[in-house]
Amino acid sequence: MDPLKSLGTLNPGKKAASLVQEFKNFAFKGNVVDLAVGVIIGAAFGGIIKSLVDNIIMPLVSLLIPGGEEYKAWSWEIVSGKKMPFGLFLADVINFLIIAVALFLFISKFLGWLLKTKQEEAAAPPPLTKDQELLTQIRDLLQNRSAPGGSI
């Protein structure tokens, strides 16, 4: 088999067009676009939560911890003046816990309450039509008639 002939059958233009088409199918599917929007909204929501923690909750926490935010400067001296600032790690852990609690409260309590009321509204049966009301009355009359002691 001649290697030059086999190169001619590859048709790189067709393969490149196929690759571009596959990428377009992947990138512009509804799920990928929805995911991208979710990531962007999540990042914006993360900024709001970070601001809540940094500007509202942490100043309140610093009232409970003596010395304000001096815990961020806590460190261990290891060898020859090298320090390990575990206070910064502690501050990040506290921030994470506060963010997790804030997200839990917002999502499970606020949005959960909101979603629950919407589900209850959706689960409520629609009002009966006049035909349905008449059929219900006929059914009830027939049940009373067939019951012992029942009469019309």
C-alpha cells in the first residue's frame, strides 16, 4: 500500500469541519449554556455571601472574641524565625462555616419555604366546573339512596 495514496484519503478538511460541528453541538446545548449561567450567578451570589460574612457577620463575631480580629495574627514559630500563621487558616475556616450556615439557612429555610408554598399551590385541585358539581351531587344522591335508611 502506497503511503501517499492513504494520505489523500484522510481528507483533513472534512475532519476539521466535523470537529467544529461536534464542538458547536457540545458548546451550545441547552445544558451547557444553563450550566454557564449557573456558574456566573453562583459567582455573583458568592460575592454577596462573602460581603455578608466580611462586613456584617465577622464584625459581630469579633465582638465575641477578645481582641477583635487579632486571632488572624496567631502563628507558631517553627525554626529560625519562620512562622506558620495558623490564625489565617482559622479565620478561613470560620469564614467557611459562616458561609455554609448562611447558605443552608437561605437555601433550605427561605427557598425551601418558598418552594413548599409553590408546591402546595400547584397541588391544590382546581375548582370544579358546573358539570363536575352536578355529577358530584348526583353521585352523593345515589350513595344516599343505596345506603340503609337513605331516601330521596
